[in-house]
Amino acid sequence: MNALQGQKSKTAAVGLVSLALWACSGIPLSSYPKLMQLDPLAADPEDIRVAIRSSNAIDVTDVKVLMALSYKTEDGSFDEAHEFEVQATEAQFMTPALAKGAQPDDRTTILRLTTEDARTLYGFQKSVRGFEDSDIEGQGVLSLSANGWCLPAGIQQEDMNLTFFLQTEPDADFFVFMRQNINDWLEENESTPTTEAMRCQEAAGLQ
């Protein structure tokens, strides 16, 4: 298959127990209140869910969705980073937030941490929370990314989006973590589906 490969991510800086967001055009204004209240150190790893919605034109057959967290103290006494590939859940369902704005041919997949990765994240949270009562300052990063999405060769220039959703509590709905327009990505990288069409084919040939 001739196609364009790509990767997009959204990054947020986090304090000890609070989230401080950098301005990003991919975040809808309606998500800012929830993002500002998000505490990745308090969320139960078993309850965290990620959802990715893609335009039907985007091939996400081999996509890998990654959640990365890191934390580093200013004095360098603690510096730890983790990257988890979240897996599709057995039960796939729609919620009001996931259904809002979805087109008939959009595809939405809900993902979660594996049991082993949830344990690893819990240990990381416990270590970082240990700095709450100390005078040591630090900063962390939370990001979501998708690797391996493709655009079939010859695709028409249309409105193509990848939307990342996040849920940290089972009783709360998802909210938009990031929305990326693929055409904007192509423009930012001075690329087009035509000029990049061989990337996916070449990658497939290396497998």
C-alpha cells in the first residue's frame, strides 16, 4: 500500500500533583477546565482509558498508541520516564463525549494499560508523590502519541483528523486531550500525500 506514515503527540507539563498546560491549538476550549484539574498522579492506573478517533480516510490498522509519563527533580536526584503502549479493551463502547462530533464513517477505539504497565505506573506515581512533603521542586510530562498511521496514496485533500480522548475516572466521561488535523501536519512538515506516499509501503517491505 502506498501511503504516508506519521506520528503525532500532545505533551503537557505536570507539577507534583497538578497539570500546567502549554498553549496548543489542538486543544478545544471546552477541554481546558478538565485538563487544568487533571492530576495524573492521583488517577488509578487501572481506571485510565485512552480513546482515539480517526477519519475513515486514515489507515490505523497498524497504529500504536503510546502514553508517556516522566518526572525529573530540579536537583537531579530523581529522573524517571515510562512509555506504555495502551491496548484495545475487550469491550468497545460509545459515550456521549466520544459520540459528539463523530462522523458516520469515523472509527473510535478505546484502549487501556496492561495489568503489568498499570503496576509500573502505580509505582511511578508513588515515587513522585514522595516529593510532595519535601522542598525539592520538579516537573513532569504526560503525552499521548500515535505511531504508524497512514494515508493511502492518491487520497483527496479533505478534512482528516486524529482525536485523542482521555478518561481517568470510571464515573466521568472522556474529554478531548488533543485534536490534530492531518492536513495541518502535512503543511507544517512541508509535505503532501503524494510526495510521502511511499513511506508506508517501504515500512511494510521491511517487516
